[in-house]
Amino acid sequence: MERGTDFCDSVPDRIPGSLLAEFQHRAVREVRRSCRSSPRARALAPFRSTDVWLAGLTLFCSLATILALLGAVVYATVLWPRISLLVMTPAIALFAVSLLIALNTRSRWRSGGVW
């Protein structure tokens, strides 16, 4: 029966000759390969993650949509100045209401000790 790794055992002072003869060529090859490809692998590692690509795509699409909507509002305002009252007044009112709600909620949470 083979014994599992016990971390309480002491580390040997030298590598046995039979083990060294059996695995030396493979170990040297692996070390050379890992040293050679290490900088490349480290440089490309963030781009291999699908999370990075998905986050970048989401951010790009969100910014493109926001810029398109702002451009549409500016274009409509230039063409028809009265449209700004129709579009911008509700947007400003909603922002003011949401800011007041956020300030009220924050002061309540601070007094309750949540923050």
C-alpha cells in the first residue's frame, strides 16, 4: 500500500540518483519550455478569458447606445427646439426625484447604523 504525501515528513537533502536518471531529461525539457513561453503566456493570459471579452463587449455596446441616444436628443433639439422640453424635462425631473430618494434613503440607513 502506497503512502500519501505527508507534509510533516522532512524534505530530503538530495534527490536519489535513480529518480534523477529517470526524470532528468523530461524535467529539463519542461523547464526550458516553461521559461521560453512564460513571458508570452503571461502577456496573453488576460485575453484568453471569456469574462474579459464579455465585459469589454458589454461596455462597448452600452457606451455606443448611450452616445447614440444623446446624439438623437441633440439632433432632435436642433431640428425642433420645443422637443427639448418634451424629452429633457421628464429626464431632469426623474433624475431629481431619484437623487432625493437616494439622499433620503442614505440618511435613514446611516441613522439606523446600517452603514
